[in-house]
Amino acid sequence: MLDENLKYQKASSLEDVFKYRKQGFLPFAGGTDVMIKAKEGFLRADGLLYIGDLKELKGIYEKDGSIFIGAAEKVSDIAQNPLVLKYFPALSQAILTIGSPQIRNLATLGGNMSNCSPVADSMPMLMSLNAKAHILSENGIRIVEVSDFPKGVCQTVLDTGEIIKEIQIPVLTEKNKQFYRKFAQRKEVAIQKCSLGAVVIFNNDNSVKEARFTIGAVAVRALRCHKAEEFIKNKKLEKDVVEKTAELISEEAKPITDLRSNVDYRKKMVGAAFIEGIFNE
């Protein structure tokens, strides 16, 4: 049961957001995580502020070589958007693994990021796509690399009074390969055991110009695999190179054993995910 003393408000403008944030209200748009926390008594806030209808937090559009996605856009709408499918099919693939269709019809990308769980399905691909978060406050906009956005379990760079306005993802114009792999107990409605988001950009000779690998659920936050990224650079995707890259990805994982899985499985599978994605995508 929800706390009967918890206050609720709906923002009709950004001014409302800043006003109620000062009063200790927690903003939400979909509520798929917030309402569970509120029901179970884990919510640390004086009230809840619904921001899901603000037009400033909506929209998916292309501008100056990037795709911009409003923080309050529903996950299901993002996954089906023509611009996302054209430029970032692996992002669509990743966010379609979030919860169930019912959850995806409510959940928002900004909410998935702000909740900042180590198992958030959007984070590995957003980080590998070099996405940026446009963070709004009364003082204006500041832009943060999504790779720098999480600080720990449910901890972000957001200061009091700040919300995510939109996410910016640079369009990939060169030949590239991108994929997301998630390991879970079931194919649907499952929290991941571990995951890998990968982007590989190629030179004209099919050697690797740039690679970005991000692993999820293997640390207190999603992690970029910088050693693996550096190793594969300027190499062609031959069997020994792919296997060594997978080994380096596994080495960079820092998982724990818990109810969903164990250390050995998680370390092994993030590497195996790379091999499978490269050869079968």
C-alpha cells in the first residue's frame, strides 16, 4: 500500500518542476520503478511530482548530426521510432528487453537512466553509442556524457533541482556493427544477469577504426571496457583477435555472486557475448 502521507503533484510547466523540487518532491514520468519503491517504503522523498506530460521533455528528432530523444518519451515509442531503427537498431533491441510490453508502454528512457540500477538495459548501449544527457535546472542546461552519468548503485550526477531534459546520440555515418546481448533467466520480463552493448566502427579496409564496449550488471554501474577497445583498434576481426578481445572484456568485469548468478558465469558470458555478436549479428 502507498504511504497515505505521501504528497502528489502534477507539473504543468518547468517552473512547477523547479518549485516542487525545492520542496523535496521526486519527479517521475512513467513510475514503473518509483511506484514500487513508494509501495515498499523505500522512497526517500517528501512527495511525488508527475512530469510525464511536459512538452519540453518530449520528442524524437534529428539535428546537427545527432538524434535527440526526450527524457519523457516512452520506451515502446523509442524502440519503434524510424530514426532510432535507422541509426541505432541495437538501442531499440536493448530497450525492448526492458520488462514487459505493459511496462515499456509506461517506462521512459529518462526514468531508466535516472533510476540508475546496475541492471538498467538502456545504459550499455547508450554508453557505447557515446550518448550525452542534457540536464536541466533553473540555471539552464549542462551536458554530461552518459558514460559519466552513473556514479554507483542508484546514484547519478544529478544535483538537487536537476532533471534530464533529453538524450543526444551522435549519428554513426561510417560503416559500423552494433549489437546488444543480455543474459537472463527468461527471454521476457527478466532482470539481466549480465549484458554487453557493443559498437564497432570500421576503416575502408575493414580493420577496426574505433570500438566501444560496455558491460552491465557486473559492477555497481555499467562499465566501458577500455583495454579491450584499445586492443582491437586497427585490427581486423579475425578469430584470434575476437577471442583476445572477449578475454579482455571478461577481465574488466567486476561482478558479484547473488541470487541471479555468480561471478564466474558473469565474467565468462560478457566475453562470450562479444564473440557471438561479432560472428552472428
